[in-house]
Amino acid sequence: MAFSPLVYSRPMGPRRCFSFSLAVRITARRFPYALSIMAAGMMAACDTTGMRRGTDSILDLFAEPSPAEAVELAMDKYDADKRYRGTLILSTQPFAGEEVYMRLFLDNARDADPGVRTVATRAVGNNGGPEHAAVLIERLTDEDRLVRIEAARGLQRIHSTAAVDPLIAAIDPEKEPEAAVRSEASDALGQYAQNKVLEALISSLDDTNLAVNSRTLSSLKILTGQDFGFDRRAWLDWYKVTRAPFVARSVYTFPAFSREKQILEYLPFFPQPPNEASTSPVGMELPSGG
């Protein structure tokens, strides 16, 4: 499919334009002939006033900013779209967990713009440690649903007992109206072998959302080694009579991105899917014997 300037009747916003430019860069590396068509469409559709300084060529539109330039973007106090773009670029770099970048992510997680808070919160969850959990806990009650989702996902990857009560609150429909947040929080609770967690998860089986029910059941099985399905009464009956509910628990691992290869990804030199290895959260001690 060719990209034409006529595809878009009005300019795309900077964030959509940035995402589109990433797709163009990836495609252009494999199909150079398509570059001129895609570039023309992008130039017509995007606001190019944010192009890199010193740009002399249309090809520079597709060049990712250097780390120094990304830091400058992420700290731009006047333009939220630049902060969004810079934070997103830095968050995927191999050095993103270094202290200087973590400070930037932590600051941007409290940005006035919800989009910046979203990508910064994701960056904290993906690159931080237990010492950064407080920011994720704080964002768990953010006014923006996407920020809260990222905070809950981040707490799947970072272990902190301080997160237990906030996560329990986040699976309560009366306190958290967004099912996606409750779902992610239910999953994150699977790493905490505490009676109040077990009781909250059993109660959560009454949630009206199937995705929440499914993630809740998964956490219950990890914590207890038992499987009574979605039968809340059966879980309660078992819990009342058992003295060691966590004796058969297994090791919690956070959900990781993974997908099968697409057709082109079987070709030599073609980049592979950005799959992650699922592992236990940072700061979590394995169960004895685990």
C-alpha cells in the first residue's frame, strides 16, 4: 500500500506524526523504493516544524534523535509533545536504568500532560527498582486511565510491599472504575503471599469483567497452588479451613510482550519481534525452595 499525501485531510498531531515516522523508518530500510512515496505523504501530513536542527534533507526526518537530543526534548518545559517524544526514545535505550535518566523519568511521571506521564510511568516500571515504587504507587490513582494502567503494569515488574494496599484498592470496582486497571492490578498482586491479598483476590472473583476474573484466578493459582476456577464460594470454603494457604505457591513472573514471527521476519537480516523474557519482579525474593 502506497502512502499518499491525500490520505490525510489535515495535519497529524506531533505524537501521531512521531509514531508514523517510526513506521516509515522501519519500512524504508527494507523497501528503499517506497521511501520517496512515504516521505511525500508524511511531509504533507505532519507538522515538520519539529524536525531536527540543521536538517538539510528529507531523509533527516526519519533519523532518530541522539541521546543528547532526546534528553533536550524530554526536558522541554514549553512543549509537551517534545517531552513525550524524548521520554519515549530514552525509555527504550539500554542505558535507561542509569540514575540520571531515572531522575528524568521520575520527574516526567508527574508532568502536567497525561501523555508524558503515561510514557514516563511506563519507563519507570520498565527500568526502575524497588526504590522507585513510590512513584508508581502515586500514579496508581492518577486522573488519567492510561497512566493508572501503566502504573499497575509497572508494579508487576517492581516488588514493594508498600504497593500491597494500593493494589488492593485498585481492584475494588468502587474505587477503580477502569476494568483494565483492575485487571493489571489483580495480576500484580500475585507476587504477594499475604492473607489480605488472598481475601481481596477471592472477593475480586465477583468482578463483572471477565478479564479481571481471569487475571485474578491466575494470581490465586500462583499464590496457593489451588484451582477452584471462578467459584468464589469454593475458594472461601478452602481458605477458611486451610492453615497454610501459601505452602504450594509458585513463583510469580510478570506478563511479558511476546508474539509469533510475521512472514517477513523469517527473512535473513530482518529484525526479530521485540519479545521479552518473563521473569520475577525486581526486588522480589523467591519462595523458599523456589
